[in-house]
Amino acid sequence: MHDVKRIKEGCPVCGDDVIGNEKVKYYCKACNSMYELRHIEVNKNSCALFIGRFQPFHKGHLWAVKKILEENEFIIIAVGSSQYSNTLKNPFSFEERKQMIERSLKQENITSYNIVAIPDIHNHAIWVKHVMDLVKGFHFVYTGSELTRRLFADAKLPVKLLIRKDQVSASEVRFRILKDMKFEQMLPETVTKYLKEIKGNERIKSLGWG
């Protein structure tokens, strides 16, 4: 039996105390999340924030997560526009997008992450502060959006623009589904299966033609 111990400011996401032991896991009450010891012991400067809408989560997003984890020990995946669903631009709910991400990362044996919701406030002037009020413990920001990069740069925060060679985009995926074009090659297999489970293709078509 291993003694339960508290690690002060051990949570790699919010910086709160965690309780647990080396043979099981450590629990952060504030985040309601479990972490392995290697997550707790990471350099605080190697926790990165990755922001996107993930409508849906595609292979470009998966590439980005892997790329970020090559440079950082832990990634916080921030799901933007989290309050929206059932529109052509935002067809999937936060919980559905979270499922897409979790299933895809599980398939890749990726565990060094946490997922948080970031609702829109439609105000660029205070958006960065809004994000920082909701998410703690990161030191680098990664994004595929030039607007997001500029907003964080203007706030004097270290931000990196992710540039992919494949140019996969969620809007292209939605367009292809809407037009009955091939799209499966743009998604992780787990996401394709999940869309079938929730009838996501039919939802996008109904929203587009409605």
C-alpha cells in the first residue's frame, strides 16, 4: 500500500495541489482531472495551449497535437465556440467534439493532455483575457489561426502559428459532407466512426439545406 501524498501546485493545468501516489495517479479537485507522476514533474514552461473549434477534429488537428507534444510535455486543448452546436459553422456540441478528440488521442496512445471549453464572447479586445481567466498553467500558445496568433502576440504572450503542408480544414470537411464528396481521408478513423454513431453527416446536410 502506497501512502497518499499531496504535491503542492502539482497540477500542470491550473497549478492547484494534487493528491495521490506514484503507483496510481494524482487527482486535482479544481480541474476534476487525474494525472500520472510524469505529468506533474514536467517543466512548467513546457505546458502548451492549443486553441481551435474542431468542427470536426481532423488529421490536421491530430498532426498539430503530435507536433506540439514534440516540443512540450503537456498540452491543453481549448475548444473554442464551445457553447454553439447545430449550425452549419458549428454543427457539433462541446461534448461531441471532446469525444472526437479523446477517441483520436486514445488511438494514438496520447495521454499528456487536458480538454477545456472556451465559449465565444465576440469581443477581440478582451478575448485573450477571457481565455486566460478560464485556463491556467500554460506558457506557450499554438494555433492555426492568424487572428488568434495576432491577438496573443498583441498581449505580449509567446504564440506559435502552426503551418501544415496538407492544408486540411474543418470547413472543407463540412463542405465535402454537404456536397456528398469524399472526406474520410481527411479525418482520423475514430472520428469517421463517431460521426456515423451520432449521424453527424446527416446533421450537417440538414443544416446546410435547411
